[in-house]
Amino acid sequence: IAAKASNKDTMSAAAEKDEDSTKEEEWEKTLKTTVVDMEVGEFRGHKVSVWDLLHSKYIPEENRKEILELYQAGELTLEQVKMVVSTIVTKAEAARAEQSAPEGSPRSGSTVAEAEDTHLLEDR
């Protein structure tokens, strides 16, 4: 009898767990099925799910956790999450592109040329 009772408890615990995961999957599913049209970096020209953007290299883990917590708590709407995530990705990609600009670009090239001129004058 004790075995049957514990079996029943296990069943109800499993059922509760399923309910919780269903609730969790609902918000997760929404983020996975909501797509944003991104025009930067590796996402250029693609429709990308908000979920994929949140888990991309552009969003630091702390930011991702904070955004997800606020969304789950109802403090951020889906539209706000889309806007925040796409803005972070766009800014991160712009910063990355600026850092990896080729040496021949006017901005970094002139600095390199000025530095070389200074060293040449000092050598003389």
C-alpha cells in the first residue's frame, strides 16, 4: 500500500512539473516564434527569432537574464523585448565593425600615418 501511495505522489508531482514546464514553454515559445528582420552582422537579410537574438554573441549573459526576468514578470512587453534586443544587437555590431575597420580607412589610417611621421621625426 505504501508503494502505491508514493507512486501516486510521484504521479502528481510529475503532473505539477508538466504544468510548470508548459507555462514556461509558452513565453519561451512566444520568443522563439516572434521574428525580427535584422540588417546587421551575421543576421543581415534574415528574419531571426527574438530567442535566437537573445542567445546570440551580441547579448551578454547578464543582459539576457535581466531581459528574460523582466519579460516573465510582465514588466516588459514582447514589443519592448524585440526593440531592446534588436537595438543591443545593432549597437554591438556597429561597435564591432568600427573596431575591425581596415587600416586603410580614413579614421584609423590617419592615426597610423601621424604616429609613423612622429617616429620618423624623432629618429632624425
